Amino acid sequence: MKKFLLGLIATILSLFRPSHQTVLYRGRKCLRLSNGRLFPIPAGGADMTTTTMATWTPAVWSSKPTVTYRSNVVNVPLLDHRWEPEVGVGRGNIVNIPGFTQNNAARNRGAGTGTFGTGAAVTFDAATEVQLQLTVNRFYYKAFRRPVEAAAQAMSEYLTLLLKGHGEAIALQVDADIGADNTNGFDAFTTTVGTDNVDLTEDDLLTVDTNLNNQNAPVQGRYGVVSPATKNGLMKVEAFRNSLYQGAMGNLDGSKGAGYIGPLLTFDIYMSNNLEAGTAGKKNAFFQKEAIAYAEQVSLQAIHSQNIEDGVFDQYISYQTCGFLIIKNAFGNEVDSK
């Protein structure tokens, strides 16, 4: 009876362990079978490894590449495009814009002058105006070429990404030049508010608003383009935080372009990571759209051709032509901050 019980227990225990086990017995590797018997494993030999299997281990090229994101392109849509239709293809490179000084300082021939009813002589004013020239003088492009045999072997999506990147790179460069140009871009505004690498204060913002109001700049079409660090500084200004509440109430204008954050005083605020650097911070810009005119003569174009002489290449170029000009410098302020 005792032997029967021991055998039964051994059978039950065997059900809960692998049928074969590798164990170490007297310094040698052995194979233990389900019945408990040990068989020595011959010494020597080699195991297969990732090195020996390298020929049969494929490398997989994913069809889902990781793409580097670019900063928002915000400046071009905020500028004055009214003269763009006048500089179409085949119509030259310059738009002559006549200036007009608004009439003011009318004269009084009446009470307070002692000349009412006397037929005193009339004084005539001679208006002298200035002419501005918006010139299309910027050619932006991005190009590459590759041997035809290499082109035939590359994954098809690579070409799509390269060509899409052309347009994005050109737009980014135009955006950067508008921000950095010290003759006709944001960096050319002669009125400066704020302190380099210091958060904007509510007084700074009120000063900018007052400056544009003093120039009779229209309230419609006022914009502020700020860096990410300046935007974070604005979040410390209670007036700006309060102005964002209307977005939470569903009143934020969905028609605004890339980078739009929200309203502040009389300005619509946009964020850009593509502004001119100051000494340690950034040169932000607050302006009314009539401050800078922009004209695009040739919209983004893409050309593909083959070059046989240099060795048979597929070559691609994307380009556009445009120009921009400060029209009303007083309608813009450079706002220094972070």
C-alpha cells in the first residue's frame, strides 16, 4: 500500500514539471527525463547565435518614417496683400505706390481770427507726396538631384517627403526673412518697446496699444507675433489670461491661421518660433497689417527634369518669387522680450 501511494504521488508531481529538464549533476550538464533518469549531455559543440544567424535575420525598412516638424509659418498671411494682383507674371518687377498724406490743419477765417466777413485772402496748401516702390526681388528655391539608378531603387514615399519638404522649407525661409529683415521686415520698425530677455509687462502692452492708437492705425487687422518664451511670459499677465476665457466659451475665431493663440487688447496674438534673435531674447512684433506690403509674383512651382550630360540625374527644383516693403513704419513696434 505504501509503495502504491508513493508511486501515485510521484506520478502526480510529474504532471507539474516539464517532461525534460537540464540539471547540473557532479559538475556535468544532464538531461532529466520525466521518469527521473539522468542522461549526460555531451561536452563541446556550439549554440546558434544572432551572429551565426545574421544572414537569415532580415532588417525591415518601415514605410512609416519619422518626420521632423517645422515651426509654424505665420507672418505672410498677416501682411498687406492689396498690391499683389498688380504685379502678375509678365507685368514687370516693381509696383509704384503713390503715397497720400491725409488732409489736416484746416484754416479758420472766422471767430477768433478777426477776419470773418472781411474777404481776407485765402491761403492755399501745396501737397507734396512721396512714392514707394514694392519690388519683387526675392527668389526662394530648394533643389536636389539623384542618379536615375538610385531613384529607381529608393522607396517611393521618400520622393513625396522630399518634395513636400521643399514647399515647407521655402515658406519657412520667407517667414524668417520677414521677421529678420532690418530694412523692410519686423526688425526695421523704429519704435521699440520692452527689454531684451525680460518678460513683457502689462504696461509694455498698453504702451504698444497706445503707440498705434496715436498713429490712427486701424483697430482691425492688428497682430502680435511672439516667440514661445514671450507667449509664456504673457500668460503671467492677467489681462491676457482673461482674454483667453472667451476661447473656453466657444467664441475663439476658428478662421485664424497657424500659430494663433488668442486676442489681447486690440491685437490678435500669434506664436512663431521663427523670429529674429535679440542679444539674448527675441524681437517680437506688434503691428497693423498696413505696416508691411507683400506681393507674390510666382506662387510655389515645382519642376522635374533629367540631366544627361552630368551622368543622367533626376533633378527637382521648387521655387517662388516675391517681395515685401515697409509702407507705414509707425504702424508697427518692435517688442523686445524673451
